[in-house]
Amino acid sequence: MEPTNDYQKLENQICFPLYAASRLVTKCYQPLLKDFGITYPQYLVLLVLWEKDEVSLSYISERLLLQSNTLTPLVKRMEEMELLSRKRSDTDERSIIISLSDKGKQMKTEAQQVPVALASNFQFSVEEMITLKGLLDKLIRNVE
């Protein structure tokens, strides 16, 4: 970004390239996830559960920076697809515990090629990818 006094120009905004990059990256995921019959937000839920199974809905909400009212219909749909199950916590009736089904667990192995295939679309070096991710992680931490 060139130093300038005109901060109202689109090309001088940080928000637009972040927004556009997010949309384009999500679009790159679509054909890769189509074979699994899942959407990008569903893939994110699976990523959380593949790291740690049997977690509360609030845990997934925190990890994905999504409100529970956004996440609940998504999880319900995934339950209908037999990717996971939902049950009330034995210790806290207000808490919903989300667990992978056998189908959801099996998908982890099948989906291992998704990040590799996606990375080939970016034409970045490994170092560039690490730098970009680090900067984005820092931005998220600072804005949270």
C-alpha cells in the first residue's frame, strides 16, 4: 500500500483485500469440498472436531469466531448428514456436546488432500504462506 493522504480510496483500504481474498479462497475450496458434499463452514466445523472430538457447541463457536445462533443450524444440518451427533451435556444441561460420527471420522482421512490441493492454487512459497498466516493470526488476535 503506497503512503498517501487519501484514505478514502478503495486501493488504500486494508479491509477490501482481506474481504476479496477471503471470498476467493473460500471459492477455491468449493470444488474440493463438493466431492464430500459439504460446504466450507461445515469443513471448518469438521476441522475443529478432527482436532478434538466431543466438545461443546460453545467451544466450536469460540474456535471459529462464530455466534452460536449461526453455528446451530449448521450443526443441525451436519447431524442430518450423519457427520456428527449432538447431545445435552450430562454435567450442564445448557451445554450441547458435539461428537463426530463414524462417517465424520472417516472423512478426515479422505479430506487430507484438500489443503495440499488448495495450496497449489495460491502459487506461494512455503515461506510466503507461513508469513501470511502469521500476519493474519496476529491481525485476528489484535482485533479480537
